[in-house]
Amino acid sequence: MKPLRYIAVVFIIYLVAGCNGSKVPVVGFVDAFEDATVGQARVGFTDALKKGGYSEAEHTVKIEYRNGQGSIPTVVQIANYFINKPVDILATNTTLSTLACVQKTKTIPIFAMVSPTPERMKVLDNYGRNPPNLFGAVEDLKYIDTSFKLIPQLLKPKMGKLTVGVIYNESEPQSKDALEVIKKQAAASNVDLVIAPVYTSADAQLVTQSILNKNIDAFFALPDNIVFASFETILKGCDAKFVPIFTSEAGLVKRGAVVAFGADMYQWGYQAGEQAVQYLKTRDTTGLHPTMVKVRRRVYNPAMVAKYHITVPTNFQAVK
């Protein structure tokens, strides 16, 4: 019996070792807030994982999802939870999530989406280098001037000098940076701006209304977390005053903006997911780095274009 007992113990040890060797990787997904547009990036990220062989349905990956609901302390708490667990990789959706994770870990790979470049997030080291564990897809806001130019291009033939309303979040780096880009483009296009800061989603209605009361011709929706989260409130106010919304975010067109030249959120997440797959397969970050978002689209909302009697160029794609 002794030899049999010995064989059984060895067999159990072998099984345990085998299980540990084929451990299912765990992804900690940190979302900053609930939003239909930004949420498309998460779908793209998980689809890229599936295509790469990492599917929750097939038990080849475990994705733990947490949402900060727009609260900075909550997002930081989520980051700490995943880091202490620890997870194999972090996926961060929007700037707030990315910043929280970059500030908390230098070892767990972070795959960012819907976030600006490390330089714009001000996370470079003293030698101007990116955080060693930051990867994914980022943007540098250079496309925003192209988006803003659509306003005088599409509205100017029908009226004189235009006045455009903008709200921005002072605590969000990419929001302030985007505003500076717009200011320069507005000056070059002879467009007046009516600008107001907004601090929380709860402020969006009153701030938007104050801008609309100044007889603006159009509203420009920045790549801003509060704008994303409050878009339906902004849209309701603009519709009541018959003011079209232009934007640099393609996902907002489906929700009621007129036109945009901007990133496809799904593809943005997918691009970050492809990098995550590469790392999970090799456990090696060689060749990985934050890359510029690749897919930008010119899109329009047919119902809104008709409502405001706007003619869009033929190279724009309708969204439903």
C-alpha cells in the first residue's frame, strides 16, 4: 500500500503544478465612469482579447471589471485593489483611470485607451521617458483643430461671424489642452468663443444654459469626461435653443451631435487590446509602447443634419 500512497501523492503534486503552470491570466479593467460612448472602447478591448484567444466564455482569461462612477477616490481605490491582488495586467479606460494606475504601479503592465499621450498626462520622468509599464493606444489632440474647422466650413455660408460655446473641466489635463487647441483654431477661423468651466456633471445643465443664453451659433463638445457623462443634458439644452453640436468624438454623433472627425472608440479599445494580447502570449513587453490611435472617422447624424439643414461632404459616413 505504501508505494500506491506514494504514487497518489506524486500524481496530486503533478496535477497542482500543471494547474499553476496554466494559470488563467487576470485582467483588471478600470473604467472611470459610466458612459455609452466611452463604453465602446471596453467592448473593443474585450473583442481583441477574444480574437487573440483570451475569452471569458472559454475560461482562457478572467476580466475583473470595476467602475469609478466619476469619483477620483473610488478610481484610486480600484487601482489599489487590482494592484494588491495582483492582476496580470491593467486595462484603463479614460485619463483618470490611466493616471491612477500609472501613479500606483511601475511593474504591472497598463494598457490604456481613451487617454492622451504620456507627455500630455505629465507622467514622463526627468529624462523625458514614458512610464516603463505604460502601453496601449493614446492621442495627442492634433485632430481637434480639424474637427473645429467643420463649424465655419458647414455653417459660415449661411451666416456671418460665428460664436461657438464650449465647456471644459479644469481638473482634466486633456480638456484644458483641447481648449487651447480650439482657441488657436477659433482665432485663425475668425470665430468667437464663449467659454465656461464645469466641475461636476451636476453643474453641466446650468453652465450649458448660461452659454446658450449668450446666443451662440454652435456648441463644441470637447473630449472631456464631464461632457461625455452629461451629453444628454447638454443636447437637451442645445436642441431647445436650436443650436447644433459639433464634436471631435465620433461616438457622440450617434448620441445627437451633428458631425465629427474623431476617434472610433471601439477601434481605440481594440487597438489597446491587441497590445494586451501580445503581452499575454509572450509575457514580454519588448516592442510595446503607447501608440497613437489609428482609426479616425468623419461621421454625421442624418437626423441632426436634416434638423439643422446642414449639407455634409460626401466623404462623411452616416451613423444610426
